[in-house]
Amino acid sequence: MFNKKYLTGILNLLLVLIVFRCSSQEYTSAKLYIQQLEWEKAEEFLIKALVAEPENPEIPYQLGYHIYGLQKKDWKMMNKSFDKALSIDPNKKILGQPKTVKEFVAMARTQFWAEVYNKGVAEFNNYRNGNLSDKDAELQKSINTFITSSEIKPDEAQSYLMLSTCLFIAGDQLESEKYIVKAVELSPDDANINLTAGQIFMQKQEFEQALPYIKKSVELDPSNTKSIRNLAQIYYDTGNMEKSIETYEDAINKETDRKVKADLYFNLGILYNRVDNFEEAEFNFMNALDENPDDVEAIMGMAQVFENAEKWRKAEKFYRELISIDPDNPEHYRGMSRVKLQQGEPDQSKRFLDKAKALEG
């Protein structure tokens, strides 16, 4: 009868031998050097192991992750090694884990990308909010960092979004446009990316190109009043007053912030004033003041509406209020001068006109 302990010992020894026989001497040595953090030796034997085991995807993954990723930050070589692993067998389970080569590569790329991307965000925030002696240098630093993040994970749209934003601020509109289009291509159903693309084209006064991006952003996130406001602005800039009014009204119905809502009412008042609907213009300017009583622009809008409607006494009331709030603005005195002239008071009209000229120097 066989001794069970003896038989178990033989089986265990065979398993160990099988494991070592399945792994070349070069790869076994490489793994030992990785454990000992001897990176030069680890790289040397991983490269040798690639020759010894050309069909083992675990080896180029280890080389990409430990040597080119963690140690050297050589992202080009890291991705080359990862691509080599994926080309051998993306679905093979490696490193004694239930995860596949494809899953390990995705996790590694995301890990390194996130570290660099977050560094770029911190640099960009420092540029925007920091008290720096050389802000341009900090902005360029963030641009370089986002370029690196895009090299680590070329399919990550957020890198191109931030890169486009930074380049636009830096004045490089051509490169900015190229990267925001790339971001949309990679993530076409991201509302924020579409909104940013639209805003960049709007800043360039290219409203027809901006329109599909802003419309897509609104479709993806109908509750985002920022997107709706931009859509209304595009309609206004392209002369489609009816669609602009309709879109502003939609934004007002969805907006909860009172100051933002006041701005929307103000813009709608401007639109109605432009199409000579003074009753609706007055209604919206009054709503703007209800939402934000300190809105000087809304008061100015009211004065202009009543002046355009030839309601001189009401216009005078609001011009006087403007003069009280901002006594150094010559435009308010010019408004009063026009209103007084229309009311048959030429002397008063001249007095206000002289005041306006004096303020203008």
C-alpha cells in the first residue's frame, strides 16, 4: 500500500516542476528580480524571456507595466509592449488571476493616465486660481501634461477636452479645434464635450459649425440650462429670432438659480425689444428685476423699452434710477437728454447732454 503522505509529496513536487518547466529560466529570473526591485536585471531578463517565450503575453505586459510604465515613464515603449501582449492573446488569463491580458492592460493604462491627467488638472487649476508670477508658463505646463496623458491612453476623450481648452486660452485656436473634434469623435454622447466644442466654435464666431454640437448637448442633457442658453444665443447670432425666443423660454422654465434666471429674462427682453414687441420686452425686463433687483442692465433695458415705445415718462423714471445707481455713466444722461427733448423740455435736455459730454471728457 502506498504511503499517502509520500504520494502527496510526489504530486506536489511534480506540480512545482511543471510550473517551472512552463516558465523559462529567463522569465523565472525576471520575476525574481521584479520581486527584489532590481529593475535593470528585471528588464534584461524580461527582454530575454520575450525571445524564449514569444507566445506568452504575460511577459510583454510585465515589461510594459513594471519597466516602461512604473520605472521609466516611457509611455511609447509601454504602449508598444502592451500592444505586443494584446497581439499575442488578449483573452488569456495571466499572473495567476482570473483577469485577462486585455483587462490588465486596460487597468494599467487607466492607472497611469489618471495619475498624469490629475496632475494636469491641478496645474490648470493653479493657472486659473493661483497667484503666479508667470501664469503663461503654468498654462504651458498643463498643456504638456495633457499631451502626455493623451499619449498614455490615446482613446481617452477627457485628455483632448482639457488640451483643447488650454490651447484655446493660449490663443492657439487651430490646435484647439483639432483636439475638441477628436474628443467628440471619441465620446460623441458626452454632453459636456459637445457643449465645449460648440462654445469653442461660438468664440470663433463660427455659429453654423457650433450649432450641431450645442443641439447635441441639449439632446443629451435637456435639463442643462447652460447648453440651452448657448443654443438660444446661436439662434440669435444667426438671426433666427423665433427659435431664439422659444429656446430662452425653455431655459427660463428649467432654471432654478435666480441670478441666472434674471439674465435669461433680460436676454429675452432684449430679443422682444429687437422685434418691436415692447409689451413682452417690458414683461421680461420686469421679471429680470424681480429675480435680481440689483440688475443694472435690466433697468437699462426697461428705460430703452419705454423709450422705443415712446412712453417718455416711464423711460425717464428708469433713466433717473440709472443715474442714481451709476452717476458717472454718460449714457444714462444721454438717455435722459433724449427723453426730455421728446417731452418738450429742450433746456432740461441740454443740461443732461452737457453733463454727458463733461463725463466723456
